[in-house]
Amino acid sequence: MAGNGKPRLSVFKGREAKLNRAIFWILAQDGPLTAYDICRKVRAQKPLRHTRYSVVNRRVRSLEESGYIEKTGPKKTRAGFEAQLYQNTYRAYLAIIINQINLNEFIEKAEENKIISALSSIIPTEAHKAQDA
């Protein structure tokens, strides 16, 4: 956990963290996009201006394998080809939110019922244990 009370998720660590964060935010704001459209929007951001398409495409495929983004279907391109559309999964939205909140502040200021709700979603129940076995 970082010193500011925020957990450091593996998707936001390392050299690909900045690009992952950019891809998540682009898909969250603009909805399903092709890898090429994601690349164009990534390059529109000043710190990522020189990012190559091959790097973005590789990162998109890696995030898909990890379950953070998913294919939604094909889109016909101007050249007549079909390109896959990608969108965030709930796992990506959860990662974005967890990356934004300060857990120390949440624990200190949250109401009792919200803490109970968070605990119940984290702690496995007997039904979940039976399914996993």
C-alpha cells in the first residue's frame, strides 16, 4: 500500500501503468472503441504523444487476457475490414475506483452500514466456499 492510504494495484504498477490508466479512462468516457481509435485518443494526451500503435495494441490484448477489458463485437472500418470493439469490464471500473479512494479515510469516515456492506462483499461466505471447493 502506498503511503497515502491507497492500495497499489498490479495493473497500475510498472512501466505500463500510465498507459493502462489512459486506456481505462478512454474506454470509460467514450464507450466501445477499436484498438486504433484507442491509440488515437492515447496519442492526443501530451505525455503519451509518441506512443506507437503496436504498443497500444499489445497493451489492449494484454488487458483483455487479464479480464480488464472485453471484446464487444466487430466494427466495419472505412477500408472494408472488421476491427474488434473493446470496452471496460466491471473489473476495470473497480480498479479505477479503488485507485481513486483513500482506504484510511474510508475506514475512518464511513458509516457503519457501508463498512458492513464492504466487509460482506470481501469476506467469503459459506456458499462461496462450497462453490470454490
